[in-house]
Amino acid sequence: MTAGQAPARPFGAAPLRRPSSVRRTTTIDTSWPDGFGAPMRMVARGRDLVTDAEGRADAIAEQELVILASARREILAIGSTPPLAGAETLVGARAGGASRLALAEALGDRRGTLAYQLLDDFAGASLVAGWAWSRWTEDFAAALRRAGAQANAGRRGAMVGVCTGFAPGSSALTDDGGADHAAQSATPVGPLDRPDDPEGWHRMTTQDGAPGMRRARRLDLWREGPDLCADVGFQDSATAPAGGRIAVHEYHMTAMIDPVRMTLKAIAADPHILPYRECPGAVSNIQRLVGQGVHTLRDAVLSTLAGTLGCTHLNDVLRSLADVPTLCAALEDAA
């Protein structure tokens, strides 16, 4: 990355699965059947896959959710396959603190599961989803104002201090303190899956011919000596008018975890694609999490890396490590 530029280095396809490992993959694909400003249809899919010592794969959990959400990011309807008891109580919750509180109350006993991860990610995925229209709309900022969508981000559209990228004086800000959409960087990206590892990802929906947004995650977990090792991929990408996909966020993260205490021993994050040159500044602050229990990270990340200490989307990557204790139990089947 050249000084003064936003990172634009696509990570590429997922690495090959390791023997004796567990891989969790999730996607949330968003479309707008009735056009910009209308409710969004979000198809969330995920799978937990155990790979044994001989390389054989076994899916131990799969989940699909279909969420209809308003332009204000309120859940209007939700369906699940297989059925998910309690999910219906989330109808009416607005994305963010409200949806996460409602989720904790309804499914708190299922923290760490695939379904919980998908529903927790509704907040972040719905926040960034509208970005898909920025490459399909001539004046995206004006379109946001007409639709009243600007109020979905920051503090009713005021972005100063929301995160590292929007720290005071950032190039990401307009004169009135909003996000400068015209200055955002985006990078063409290729497929996440790979022909030489056809089981590396769960089945994904096809997005083409219209604005569509995808949040994709991958978490690999394996043992290395006495420690647990995690390798995490994260990408927010959209369909492009000229074909293919363009990404606005992409991180790669590695972590080492004490399997007895379930505490974070080491962590590193590499920002591959981000919209503004200031965004990578949050990476150095993640060392504040070392020593914390991974099961606490869904909440601890938000308090430890609040405001300009963190990146909204890097925080989302970090929070997924809270699922390690649950996935660790599946490693017994991978031996």
C-alpha cells in the first residue's frame, strides 16, 4: 500500500482446508426486489465443516435464514431452515444494539452456534449493504438523502468520531461531517472459493445483473502444539455494473488461543481492502485484546475498541473469535 492511499490488495480465494481442522463459513447476500430505498431481502447461509486427518469433510451444522428488513434496518419478517425456535421474536428489532440485545434475550443459550453468528451479523451486514448502490447510482449521496438512508449510519449521518476512519480531520469526512462517498476506494475481487477445494465453502447464491451485496466470512480452527490457531477471512463485496465483484472491506486475521484458559495469546490483522487511507490505523489497537477470554469478545471488542480506537468492520471480524470455544469442541471429531 502506498502512503496516502487506501489498501487495495485482494487476499484472493480461501486457503486450502487443513487436515484435522474445523471451518465455519457464512454469507449474507442482500438484494432489493423493489429497488433502492425499498425493503431489503437478506439471505444468510452458513456451514460448519470438520476436516479429518485424512482430509475427509463432514458438515456438522448448516443454517439458512431469510430476513426482510426495512430501509431503517428493522426486521419485518424472518424465516429459517432448519427451523430456529425463538427467531420470530426478533421481528420488529432494529439493527444495532437493539437487534443484538433482542438476540441475546431470545437465543442467548445458543451463543457460539452458526445461527447465532448469522443473526448477530445482521447488524453489520445491513449497515454496509446499501453501499452496493454506490456503483449503480450516479449521485449516491443525493440518492441517500432522498431516501432518508443517511440516518442509518453514524449519529443520524454525522460520522465524526464513529471509528478510526472517521476521526476528526479524516479525508473520509465531508465539510458537514458526513461520509465522503465520492472519495471511497473499492477494489475488484475474484471468487472466494477454489476449484481444487470444492467443499471449501458452503453453497452461495448467485448475484448478477442488479445491485447485490455480500458479507462473507471464513474461520478456520486447528491445533498447533499446545495452542489453538485461528485463521479468519472477512469481505464485504458487491456486484459491479460492468460485471464481476468489487469489495469495500477485506481483512485477514490470525490468532493464537490458550485452549485451557480460552484466552487470546496473540493476534494480528492485515487490512487488504478498505475505503479510506485512515482506516488501517485501527489495526495496531487490537493488541489491547490480548489476554482476554475469547468467549467475552462479542462484548469486550465493542467496549475495548470503541469510537476512534476501532474500525467498525474490523470489530466485526474480531467479535467472531467468541465462537472459538464452540468450534473447539468439534475438533475432537477432526482428530
